[in-house]
Amino acid sequence: MLLGVNIDHVATLRNARGGIDPDIITAARICKECDVASITTHLREDRRHIKDADVEAIRMLPRTRLNLEMAMTDEMQEIALKLRPHAVCIVPEKRQELTTEGGLDVEGQLDRAIKFVKPLLKKNIEVSFFIDPDVHQISAVSKTGAPFIELHTGRYSEAFGSGEEEKAFQDLKGAAIFAQNFGLKVNAGHGLNYHNVKRMHEIPHLVELNIGHSIIARAIFVGLEQAVKEMKALCEG
């Protein structure tokens, strides 16, 4: 499995003091030097961590695959069409949430989703939808033309080590196989850490894991390069 590193929380720390440190571009370069598959950023509507200038600067880094997480809004579509990142992941967004709480309801807004992805795909931007491991949502995504889904692993991550772990994991695994039968490629992420990521190897043909918070937290103690290398080794098995 490939590793995509979400560096949003480097910006969270920077913004806490309103200065320039830690530098988001240095973080992106360190991750790139570790040969990760992509740099992921979530440009939220309230700009609580990553800013527009951050995304623009990361996009300009040589040989860097930018995965832009964004809400399904006209503003974000316009930004993506202007910047043309390698990939976008369309996510739900609530102003009051601390972190993304669940997957996007594609089924409930299918017509909008179909219209939303068309201009992105025309610009050769790789599109994924961040969804819960639910067959109805997967079926809906298969109608949009998007080639990828990203499975929300939050329930599994929270259940890891408890009596609910196996059910949550099997739901993930079954959803991945179901999606692949539709011809969709499958990524996964949310809440994965150095302990629970190991079971992702039990899910066949996962392409990429997008992991952020646990890597940045680990980096406080061992440095970003070491934290990324440790997680990359776990993803590669």
C-alpha cells in the first residue's frame, strides 16, 4: 500500500501562534524526500489550518503529487480547476466539527455529485469520494464517473482493540471488495495510527492510505522524517 501524508496539523500548530513556524513547505519537502505517494491537505471553508497560499505553494513543488481534500462547493471546485492538483478527495464538512466525522452522502445528492466531478475529470484530475463503508454510497459513486473512493476508517480506528473491532473491520473489507467489483479503486483513511494500520493489509488491493494526525503527533518525539519512514514501512508491510 502507498502512503499519503496529510500535513494539515503542521499548519494547525503554525496557526496557533499566528507566525510562520513550523513551515508547511518544509514539512511537505521532508515527506516528499521520504518518497511518500502524495501530500494531502484539506482546504476547509473556514481555513482553520491549511490556507490558500499553502496549497498553491505545495502545488508548485517539483514532482509532488498533491491530493486536495475539499467540500463539494462551487468555491472549492473553482480552486481545484485553477490549481489542477493531481487528485481531489471530496469530503463532507461541518464548521463546528473538530475533524471529519463521517463519509459524504453521495447517494442523497447524486445529481449534484455527477455534475460536480465532470469538469474536474475533464482537467485530468483524479477524483475520489470520501464515504462510509456502505454499499449504497459505493453504488452511488460508481455512477458519478469518479475512479476512486476513500473509505472512512474512523469506526474501525475507534473500535480497534475492543469487542467491536472485528465487525467494523469486516465492514471495511467487504465494502472495499464490493467497490472493486464495480471497477472502483479504493483508498482509505481517518484515525489510522501505528497500531491499527496493520490490519489494512488484510484488505485486498487497497491503493493508498491517507494518514495525518498520528504521524504529526509521532513527529513531536522522533522528528517528521522518522515518523513518516516508520509509517511508510508499516504501509509497505
